[in-house]
Amino acid sequence: MSDSKDICPKCSAPLGDITETQTGKKLRRCSTGSWNSETRQAQGCDYVLWIQAEAKQLDEKCPKCGSNLVLQETRFGKKMKKCSAGSWDKEAKKAIGCDFVEWINGNTEALDIDCPECGKKLVLFTTSTGKKMEKCSTAGWDSKERVATGCTYVRWLKPGEVPVSSAGEEFLPQEPA
Ligand SMILES: [Zn+2]
Ligand SMILES: [Zn+2]
Ligand SMILES: [Zn+2]
């Protein structure tokens, strides 16, 4: 923690104290900015520094490369296990190193992409081995008949690829500054 982290990079005012959102995420707002809960808009400087939850070392090994896994929370509050040998290249917008990621608590995420076949929204599905695919939100599985129901659109993502709607930020946490 250096002193420069206490200064707003936008307006050079000091940052305020750490506050917590309703969902339990921690942040520091610029002291010249505030949140007007009536208009639901930020007033003044809108800089917000999100406090990165510490990655927690897990007593588990990566199934791909054998490195330790860490438990990490994105700034959207989603938890995942990821390989400590992997990281996110912000410039290239792709994962570097080992790309093993396992989402915890539901591995289907809503995407803001329309299905090319039926026009409904797609969801991102992550398998337990960390492979990702986009599939149609209307797709289902009839466990009695053992047949797929709804729209059958599926597109597997290449390792490290992320769906275009979020350019990675939904899927990997911001690197600590
Ligand atoms: Zn500021
Ligand atoms: Zn790995
Ligand atoms: Zn569809």
C-alpha cells in the first residue's frame, strides 16, 4: 500500500474511508464525490476505488498444470477458483499462463448477446474442467426423455477467449493496481 493509493487519480482529492456496498463489496469513493440515493446518481467526482478481495490460497491443485488454486472474487461479487499460474493481460484482453478457472455457485452466467438462431439471450456455461461455451438461454434438458429442449445453439469458446459483451471484465477480476 503506497500513499498514492489514497489520492484520487481523477481530481487529486484524497479518497474517503472504506465503505461497504449492500452486497458486501468494499470500495473507497473520492472524497469530493458522493452518492445521491434520491436521484441514484453520483455527484461530484465519480471515481471509485474497488477494494480487491484478497485471493485466498486453496488446498487444491490445478487439474491442468498442478499449481495451487486460489479463491478469488470478482468485483461483481462472483466467486471462482483460479489457477495461481494464470493471470489476465489487460492490454491484450486475454488470459495468460494457465487459464484454468472454475466458477463457484452456478457456472451459468447471463450474457448480453443475442442468440444468432432465435434472438433470445445467450448464457455462458463453464464446465467443471474450465471449458466455456455460449449457449442459448432457452436451451434445456428433458431428463425424462433424455433430449435437449429449446434452442440448440452452442458455441465453444477457445481457451482464453471471452464473450464479446463483457471483454473479460465479467470473467476475470481487475488486476490490483
Ligand atoms: Zn476525485
Ligand atoms: Zn493451472
Ligand atoms: Zn437460441
